[in-house]
Amino acid sequence: MKLLNTLFTVSLVLCPTLYSTSSLAQTYPAKPVRLLVPFPPGGISDTLARITAQQLGEALSQSFVVENRPGAGTTIAADLIAKAAADGHTLYFTDVTTHAINASLYAKLPFDTLRDFSSIALVAQSPLVLVVHPSMPVKSVPEFIALAKSRPDDVVYASSGNGTIIHLGMEAIRAQAGIKMVHVPYKGSAPAAAAVLGGEVAASFTTTPAALPYTSSGRLRAIGVSGTSRSPAFPGVPAIAEAIKGYDIILYSGLLGPANLPADVVNRLHTATMAMLKQPKVVEQWNRYGATAVTMTPAQVTEHIRNEVAKFTKIVKASGAKVD
């Protein structure tokens, strides 16, 4: 009898907790969800975030409202998420690659890149496109490398700023191919691309959606994509890894939340996101922007970010890039 009374007492203590957890899963989201994007409107991250917000809103019968919070290399938005309530009503649609870069690029951050966030899902991956001005006498990455070796002062490349993925992607080419190039940082990817278009610099990386209209019109020449395989958006353009073994720089878009997000909320969001990525209309939209879906568990996303941090720590150190 004493054992039964003890079990009964324990059940009374545990039941509220069990009820609370299951209740949260059943009622989430209980109000509109803020989806913070660390970039201005119009870029690939913003576009993919808005598609994701619409699809998750329909799947979970609640509004997902995109809020653009650009600035300080995405750290402003990241800090807001790190300090948000862990109830799933404030989420982060982030360029996971940039999130990983910042861990070593900044001397001090107000948050921990891994510890202060809950991984939910990766949503898409898309390569950068290496473009050159048509006047450049190169049509491939091997020719680009050969030119840089023979005339290093003539190969001037533009980036969207020190420590950005465009800068570090080019620095990875420089280091792995053993070449010299001249770096000119601009304040954003648009002016960097304009510099190549105007012939002010020889080359730059750009995103797939930004590159397509210019390469198709002949105003820019695409000579490589930054992933390990070719892009459906540029089927005739070789992957840089075909010329530089092991080269692998990819933009990853992902969904994160504050640390200690309840497991039921993470699972509900992850399940809805994975279902979204299987929809033919979403696949078609992703392809249109040169992106492909990524299916990882939340634990795999965390491990992926950890690996990206390690990879970019080496690239940042080799480049000498620093942001105080």
C-alpha cells in the first residue's frame, strides 16, 4: 500500500509537467510567429524566407511574419534571437554560412554561435557563381588561375565587404590554388557586382539569382560555381572543385530558434519544414533561384554548423579578415 501511495504521489507531481508539454505541442503556435531575416528585402535569403513563412503559416494555421533586421554582418538579428523567449514565436531564418563565419570573424560576439541557439532545419543550399567581365581572357577556372599566376596584379576582384562569404570564397581560391589577387571590398553585393559589370574589377562571386540575367545577356561570364557539383541553374558551368580539389563554399539557409526551445516545438517546426520541401511548387521555386532542398535532423544541423565554424575559422585566419 505504501508503494502505491508513493507512485500516486509521484504521478501527481509529474502529470502537470506532462500535460504542460503535450498542451504546448497541441497549441503551438498560439499567436503570429516573427521570422527574423538578417538581410534587407530582395536578396535570396529574404526570398526563400518569405516562401518558407507562407508555407509554414499554411501548414500550422498561423501567420509567420517576416521581419528584416539587417546590420553588423547579421549579428544584430542573431543577438535578438539569442535573447528572445524560448517559446517558438520568434525564429531566425539565417544564412547559416554567415552565422558560422561570424564565430571567428568577430573578436567578440554578444552570443555563442552554437550554445545560444536551437537548430530546427536547414532549408536550402545554393552555390555562389564566379563571374568575370567579358573582356577578361579567361573562360574557365584553370584559365583564371593561370592568368593570376602569370599576371597577379591584373586580377582584381570585388567583394561585398571584408569577411563576407564573397570575400572568403575568393580567398579560399587564392589559398588553395596558390595564387595572388588584389581585393577591393565594396559595401554590399550589389555594388560589387556593378564593379564587375562596369569593368572596374576583373571578377567577383555573386548569388545565382543575381548572376542569371547578366550571364544570359552576355554582360558577365560565369566560369565556375562554388559547390562540389554543378548547379541546375548553370548546367554548363563547371564546379570550382573540378579544378581545385576539395573546394566547397556553399550558402546554406536555415531555421533556428533561441536556446532551450521545447523539443515538441522543434519537432513540429521541423516536420512542417520537411513536408514543405517535398512540395513540387516549392521544389520549382527553389530551382528557379538556383537552390536545392536540404534534409537534416535538428541534431545534424547543429553538427553542420559546428563543422562550418571549423572550416571558416581556417579561411578567416588565412585571409587575415577581422571585424571588431
